[in-house]
Amino acid sequence: MRRAWAVFTAWRRTRPFWGGALLVLGGGWIVRLMSYPLLVAVSGGWNSSAGYIMGGALILFGLTAWFAPLYGQLVGILGVLAALAAFVGANLGGLFLGTLLGIVGGSMVWSWGEKPVRLKGSRARVA
Amino acid sequence: MTGTSSRASRRLSPRERVSRRTTVLRDRLESRTDDMLARSRSGRRGTRVRALPMMGTGLAAVAAMFMLVSQSVLAVNFTTSDTAYRIYTDRVSGHYAASYINEQTTSSGKKAVVQFGFKAASLNGFCAITQQNLPALGTVSVIITAGEPVDGTTTAPAGQTIEANWLYLASDSLKGNGDQIAKMNLGQSADTLMTDTTAFPGTPGGFGLQAEVMNISKLDTASYGIGLDGQISLPNLKIRVLPGSRTYADCVSS
Amino acid sequence: MHGSPDGLTGAVPIRDRTRRGRQRGLVLLVLVAVVGALLLSPRPGRDEAVAATQPCGANDANRASLATGQGVALHPCLSKVNLRLDIPRTQTANVGCGVFWLQACFADGKWSITGVKRSDAQTVKFADGTTESLYRLTFKQFSIIKDGSLTTTNGTGYTLKILPDSAASLGGSVSGTTIYTDLWVTGASMIYLNFLTFNCTSGARVDNGLLALSNIIDISDTGCGMTLDIRYAVTTSVGANGDINGVYSVALPDTTIEVS
Amino acid sequence: MTTARLDPIHESVSSRLGTRWGRACVMALLATGVVLALAGLMRSQVLATSFVVQGSTADFATSQVTGTDVAFAMTTIDTKSAAGAVTSRPVYSAGFATGQLDGLCLSQAQSLGPLGTFTLRIEAGDGVAGTTEISASNMQFDLTRLRGTGSGIKLDGMVQLGLASSDVTTTPGTANPLGAPTGTGYWGIDATAGNIANVRGTLYDAQIIGNASLPNLTITLTPGTGSSCANSPLPK
């Protein structure tokens, strides 16, 4: 159990975890606000599927940031762009909230990387 | 594709092959986990300061887009099927409207609704109120207003008309004054409904309404879904979040 | 097929290069075939051309040429559907009926008119070009007092019933204006009234020659029943073209119309 | 384009880079399958060309309807059942070149499977008796039953009974305004004006081809059949 937590912490620290989480959250919120039955979304064209596409993209970018941190920079920028597009395309970006989470999360993912080593004892929490 | 390895494993029994696979995978996972643990201890990674300019840029872009939408330069998409909205407008001028009885799938099961479709609709004022039950905060009302103030009188100031294409509403009640309606069929088989040249089909044999011109003033609907297959311009857009349940009176911002 | 990075192209053996070319061609062919099939596949067209047909045969040649008892000329296109006006008799006694026509065996006052005329047989043309020999009855101020019903008997796949609860006016009970109701009916139609030699027991067939006498004697009467097979009926006023305005020549209070 | 044919080539020059056609084909086939499935979904929403009405009748009621250039004639309409079968039915069509109504109520009960039966109710009117506030031009009601109480059904002008349905006139200049089958067998009445009081009836459909105004329009959907226009007081 303890090892599992240690492994999770290590996993969390070696990738843009919180940024990705915000992206996933924002995407999920957009999907929830626009949730159409899948069949309707598919047959209804762009507008009824935009929530799935935009929100889905944000979720996908978030997951990519988690499982392929190598692409973090690219995915971060794409996440911010998708969040912006969601404002126009998907219910004002899930009534703003989704877009906001997407921008913050995307920026965090994009900027994630090596930080200058601080002195011992003043370890900041890894975001 | 993986020619040699698959050919070699073909000589083993299935069970041996599986156990061999799992050993290989477990070893790989363990070595990776060790790598990861080692990496997590060496050096410090995290969100760097450069997130801020990026965030700032993004937020500025949204703010700019909000401005554009509010000046009705930019049209947006607004669709939902799961949230109960109360929608008010001083007047909706619809072209090619159709409606039928439908069941709407929502997160709380299916609901019976009247599905409305407009090929093109211009609205004098728009006010949508939705209630969200949020944990800790309780009931909050999100009020989205656009165009002229929704106060029951059509003033139609320049540049404040909301234009929507392919607008759909799923409502369980609709009230208003039908002051100009033309070419209306009541009772058309719902699966043959058309909004102009586009099919808007309901269930075969069901009740359908179809009209070429449908102008309704003082519209008040209780809707479960708003759909758009085109775009909606929202001049003078305002989004307000107010505590408690809000009603028509709150459409006019104080 | 293996497209190598450009720099390596030179290293590909000639045999392989031709094979690659063949593959390229094959892929291209398949693509062209798929796209072509999609473009050329037939789309469901809309056949909206419906042959326009004239309501009354070619050049409206099948319109009837009729004149009312007051001389108003009409050119209707007739449906050939029979409308039966049925006002059944109500028997009140059964002794001596039909022997003494003065004996009132049937309730009177089922309908009323202030005048009746019957024409000689006329040949009337229907919308499909067929003709029938009919008699024109001209009623003045025709009212059904009670028990009347109108039913179609030979409509295409339907029966239409017009059922007044009690009274109905087909030209009667209009104050100030005299309305004539002209009905083109079959010879076998029956009118039950006590008039001349006619009585409510045996009634009068419309093709009975004696009924033509009514052309001379203007009768004002009520009757005890009627069974008319009406092919065409029209209400007109006394004017030159028979127009009526604002007086509701047909009034059916408390009436149900049913299609079955 | 089969994997079997391409595989040997792949193995003979396994060291080089290139499109792996086996995989490409699988992917392309999958994607094409999805696209075709979606296209099939959309195509099932076939465009209808002819006018087909609902499979059951709606109830309607009004305190009064008056109109000019009135015709009542037997016509046929195509009705569609829930199973999609189109049946031609005879209806009694009432046509008005112009019409005014004192209140209008139209309701249709429809079963929504497990959700039960719902009643759609369309109402309009100012609530004042005797004012014919709803006006419309070129109206047609396809009725199966009509009852007018009180003064009931009144027809003005030269009233002709027995016309071929295709010969009746409503809106001036329109031939066969009710869309009736031509020829014999369809019976019609033509009048210059009409007035029906305290109307209740059932109809398959109502069409307003011209302009209409429907003050205080409400459209509501309620569970059950209680809100049928057949049960409620006459709309005013």
C-alpha cells in the first residue's frame, strides 16, 4: 500500500499531473454540459457533437500529458487552443468554466519541466 | 508482422506462452517503475513560471472573444440536452419551424418533450435561466442574457437582434403570442416534417406541426434542451451567477 | 509497398522499384475506384411531377348544365355520390290507413315547405361523363322540422352522415328573403304527404305524373316523411343570378357530422 | 489489396521504412466501416415528398368559427401508423378562404412507450367569449367528426350540395383547393360563407396555408390524457 502510494507519487512527479488533471476536468465539464445521447450527437452534425469533440480533445490532451509526458509542450499548447475553440464551439466553453480550466491546465502542462533545484528543506509541492 | 518471435513461441504450449509473456511484462513494468522512482528523486520538475504568460495570453484571448461575441461579431454555438432552462424572449421571428413530441434522454432518465426546430430565428432579447445544484453552494441560477432587455416589450434597438440558425428547443411548455404564423400544418405525420428543405423527422405517425413563418412574441418556454446546427449571435452577452432560484423578473439586470 | 525516404531511393533494386510502381498504381486505382463509385452512385431523386388533371374531364366537358326552378343557370361538376335525405315516418295509428287518406295514421309536421314544383325528367351529366335521368324538385322555404338525416350511400370508401338533433333548415326559416331549394333527385325518391290523391301511407314517387300537377297548384304544406336520393341540391334566392347574402340559407343547429 | 499478398514483400525487405499496407488496410477498412455506418444512419431519415399526416386523430374545440368562401368536401389523406405503414383514409375537409375563430384548442395524445401517454395541447385565444380574435387565411381542417351545438352549422350564400370535391372553391383562383381526388365518388358542399358555433370534433390535421395570428398561444405537454380538448370547457 505504501509502496503503491510511493509509486503513484513518483508517477505524479515525473509528468505534468495537475495540468493534465485540469484539462481532463475541463473537458469532462464541457461534455457534461453538452451531453447529447451519442446517437443524436453523431447524427446531429457538428453542433451537437461539438461538446464531445472539444471536451473529448481536452480530455485526450490531458491523458496524453499523463501517459506521454514527452509531448507535454505540444499537448499543452493544443489544450489551450482547444479550450479557446470550445468557447466558440461548445456552450461558451461550458459556461466559461471548461474553457478556464482548459487554459489553466494547458498552460500548466506546457510549462511543466525541470526546475532549478532549491535548497533542501524548502521543497515545494510539485504541481 | 513480428515474424521471428511469434514463430518461436508457436512451439510452446499456450499456457507456457502466457506465463512467459506475463514474466516478461512484469519484469519490464518493474524496471520501468524503478526508473521512474529514481527519476522522481533526481531533480525537481513542476509547473514553471512560464505558465503565467501562457495563461495570460489564453485568458486575454477568451476575454477578446467574449467582447467579439458580445458585439455580435463572433457567433457561437450553444447546445444542451440535459439541463433544464427557462427561456424568455420578447419576440422570436422564426422561419421554417417544425415541432413534434419526442422523448429526450437526460441524465435523470427519459423525459417527454415537445421538440421545436427553427431553420432561422431572430430574437428580440434572449434570457435563459438554468438552475444548478452545486455542492456546498446549494442552488445557484445561471442567467444568460443577450440582446435587448427581456421585459415584455419589443424595442428592437439597432444591432441588438439575436440571429440563430438551425435552432432547436426541447420543451415541455411554451407560451407566447403567435402574432404571425403562416403555412402551418397541424397533425402532419411527424416523420415527414421539414424545416424548409431539411428533414426534421420525429416518430412515424406521430403528431407534427410545421410552419413556414412562426412569429411569437412574449415567448416563455421551459426547455430541457437547446440545440443549434448553425450559430447564434449574442450581442450584449451577459452571464450572471446568482444564488437561489431566479425567475423572469431577474432577466432585466439591475 | 515501401516508400523509402527520398535519400535512399537510389538503393532500391530495380525489381523492387517496378513492384513499387505497380503497387502505387494499384493503390491509386483503388482510390479512384472508391471515389468514383461514391460520386457516381445514384442518389434518391424526388419525383414530384404529378400529372395535373382537370376536375371535370378534358376541358371541363363533363360539367352539368342545369337551371333552377327560378331560372338560375348552373354548371356544376357533380360527384355522382347519392345523398339520402331520410325523414322517417312515425306511425300513430294503424286502422283504416291508406283507405281513407284523410285518416292520419302518421305523424305530420316532419317537414315544411311553402311551395313545391317538379320538373320533367332531365338528363344530368356527372364528372365522369356518365348521365342519369333525374327530376328536379323546387322547394320554397324548405325546412326539416324533426328526425331528418343526410347520409351518403355510395361514396368511394366512406359514409358521410350529417345528423341534426332535431330541426334543420335547407332554405326555410329565413326572415325577409325567400329561398328556393332545388334538388335533383331520382324518380324512385318518395315524398310522404297528404295532398291530392297522395297520402302518408303509400307516399308519392317523385316520378309519379300526378306530382307534376304541383307545378300548377302552389301548395304550402307539411309532410310526414321523405326519402330523397339527392344527386345535387342548391339554394338560391329570387334574384337574377340567385345570389343570397348574409341570411344563412342552410342552418343545422345541434348537428353532428361524421365520417365512417 | 490483401494482407496475404503484401506480407511476403514486407518480409523480404523488412529493414526499410514505408507504409505497412496490412495495418493501413485494417485501419482504413475500420474507418470506412464507421463512416458508412454513420452515412447509413443519416440516410435512414428519408426525405418525404408527399404530405402524410399522423396515424390517429386529434381533438379540437372552438367557441366559434366563421369564414368566407367555405367548402366542406370528402377528400382522402395519407395517414402513417407508428409502424410506418401509410394508409389512405377518407376525411371530411373543411376549407375556409378566410376564417376567424373564437378560441382554439387542439390536443393530441401520444404514447411514448415506457414513459406512458402524453397529451400535447395547443391553445390560443383571448379568453373573452364572442370575440373572434384568431384570424387565419386559407385554412383547411381534415375532419372525421364535427359537432356544432347551439346555432350549430350555418352556411350562407348559394349553397351547393353534391359537387365533386375537386370542384369546390375556397380561395379565389385556386383550383381544387382541398386537394381532393378528381372525378366522381367524392361529395362536397360549397358555400360563400359559414359559421359553426360551439365546435368540438376530431381531425387528422389542420392546415393554415395563409397567415394566422394566434394570440396567447400556449403549447404544453402533460402526462396522461386529462388535458384533452374534448374534456375541457370550450376555449374562448
